[in-house]
Amino acid sequence: MKVLAVGGGAREHAIVKSLVKDGAKVFTVMKNKNPGLARASEEILLANEMDIEKVAEWGKSKGVDFAVVGPEAPLGEGIVDELAVHEIPAVGPTKFAAQLEISKEFCRDLLREHKIPGSIDYWVFDNIPDLKALLKDYDKDVVMKPIGLTGGKGVKVMGEHLMTHEDVLDYAQQIIQNKIGGSSRFVVEEKIVGEEFTLQAFADGRRVVPMPSVMDHKRAYEGDTGPNTGGMGSYSMKNGLPQFATFEEVEEAVGIMQQTVDAMRAIEHPFHGTLYGGFILTKEGPRILEYNVRFGDPEAMNVLPLLEDNFVDLCGQIMDSSLPSAVKFAEKATVCKYVTPVGYGVKSQAGEKVFVDEAKIEQTGAELYYASVDERDSDIYTTTSRSLAIVGIDEDIAEAERMSESALQYVSGKVFMRHDIGKPDPIEKRIRRMEAIRRGEIG
Ligand code: GLY
């Protein structure tokens, strides 16, 4: 099989590694030269992934059998529809179905109209007076979300990023003035108290087949402090469940995702691809915070190395609605830690050399996924985005964490990383917090 892969990050490196391992020849389009992707691919095209016509034409000229699209932005731009014009089937949603991620308004409305459990109170505004009227009567904390894509950096929570109603109004003003996320519209949601987890699932238009749950760390600094980022790392437990949740609670989340896919089919826009549910577990069960319409980044690196079924076959089954009822993953824990440029989350220092001793990393047993670096004359340079990810995998999460740390010592340069991800203390802290929430002590 010849496959067109779109995207140049660590998520796409993980996708392409899996495709190649399972027998595909891959042709990859990316903006900067990601050395891992370049080596794994038959051929690469350095181009803007948003130039969807160029991407589709290149795929056609290579005679690919299908395409896999990594990032959300080209999906929102309609790359799957454009590929269809060029008779290339794709693993990923159409432009319409991609609205589940691209428009928070579309997503919330769909959940409400189809009475899907796990939904929460929300309002959509594009002006200050209406927001002021809500805040006058609403006595709970709120969460502010620009309607469109913000790379995970647009969500602001009262009590964390916004301390007062004045702060909420100021942020609304910024969204309106600067069209953050591409629009002056924004969603105001009730703030939900709980513990967050990611549940990714393959979806073939009808059926949802879950992958192991993953816990993501969005904040830049240790102890989950500092600015929001695209994600500094993530971990998953051997049994595939969040350490603070029961099997039944995760099954409830799977049910919410199944009903969402059913709703998309009911409106005649079936969802084919990877559906990413950003959930928060509350005392009353899981609530959906957001959907993404692709693998998570970093979460792809926690699940794809564990996949035991053939990924190329699964891609075919996603496209032709024939997924089996379950997909096999190795029962192992994973710890993924991102290496980023210094200043990432505030002002990244781009153009700095990164030194990676691949042979030594391999000896530790950890997986290495290159992200948004640029390879020039055999040297690797930072860009403004994340540089590379290291993933430790073991039966025991403590050993997986140690493996990721021992590999990280072989990466140097002007780079930054969080060392606390996957360590026992932050994991225990989440268990204890969830217990307190269940007892009604936090809420
Ligand atoms: N981990 C967050 C995302 O992929 O959007």
C-alpha cells in the first residue's frame, strides 16, 4: 500500500512509523524537514499542509492508495474533500464533520440537540453586553473558549487564568478585537470540577473503537503551572484506564463518543477517522470538554507504539466502515515527555541547534519521535514549536518514566522539558484529588 501522510510533527512521526511497520510505503508532506519522518518516508514534499490542492495533486502524482491526515488545520480547511476530488480516500473527517473540533459552537449544539449525556451548560456570544448580562445573573465560575482553533492555548478558566469578572470581560474583548481562533464569537461554559483524561477512538462512520486512555499535561512548567501549551507530555497506565477512574466510567465516556458518532451519521455527515474526546471525570460521571477530530499530540505517542493490530488494515476499515468491535493494544504503561525550545509557551527560541544521540537513546529502549524541528546540512534546529518527544514503555509506569528520563539525557542544546510527568507524586495527587471530589470535599 502507498500512503500519503500529511503533517510534520511527532504525532505524524508516530503515525508514519506505525504505517511503515505494518507494510506501507509512505509519502509525507510537511512544512519543515522532520528528520525522523524524512527517514521513515519513501519521499517527502516540503510544503504548507494548508495548500490542500498542492498536497492532493502530489499524492495523486505518487499514486497513493489512501491518505492519513495528522493535524486539525488542514482537516478544517477541507483536505479530505479535496483528496476525494483527486480520488484519494482518506482517514479523517470531511470539512463538515471536522467542525466537531473546528467550531466549539457546532460541537456544543450537536451534543445538546441530540441530547447526548455528558454535555454541560454553555452560551455563545459575540459582544460584551450579552456577556455582562449573563455574568450578572450567573453565580458560578465560567470557562472562556474562542469558537475556532487556538492550538490548545485559547481556553481560559476562572480561578486559574481569569480571577474576576473583569478578567473575563477583558479576555472577551481580546477575542472580539483580535478574532482569536479566527472569529469574534466565543463560548462561555460552566466550569466543571473533576480530573481530565483523553479518550481516543477509531471511528468508521458507525462504530467507535476505543484506545487506552491518556493523561495529558498542558501547562508549561512542573507542578502543572505556567502558560498553556500544545502539551508538554502525557502518560497512560498499563490497564488503559485513568488511575483515578473505573472501567464503568470510561465505558460511559465511550458511550458518549458512540452517541456523537451516531449523531453525525443521523445528520448525514458520518465521521471517519480518529475521534479524540477530551473528558473531565466528575462526581456524577464523565463530561465532555472538547472533541478533536484527529489523534492527540502527544497522546498519539502513548497509544500507537502499543497497537498490536495492523494499522494499515485499520485505516482501510475506518474508511470502508468495517472496524471490528475491539482493537488490540499491548498492556503496558507509557510516559511521553516533550523536549521544546527554551521559552516555549511564552516566546520560543527558534533556530537553536539540538543535539540528539539516537544510538544512545535506542539503547535505553525508549522511542524517539521528532516534532517541529528543521534539519539543515545534517544539523537539527528548533522552530517555535515543540522539538521532539521521548516515550518510555514498560509493564510498570515507574520503569517507563525512568526509561524516558534516561533517554532524555541524550538530548541537549538550548532546550526545555518537564521532568515531573509520569512520576509517582503527580499521579498520586490526581488520585487523591478525585477521591476528595467523590466525597464532595471539592466542588
Ligand atoms: N493534547 C491536546 C491535543 O492534541 O490537542
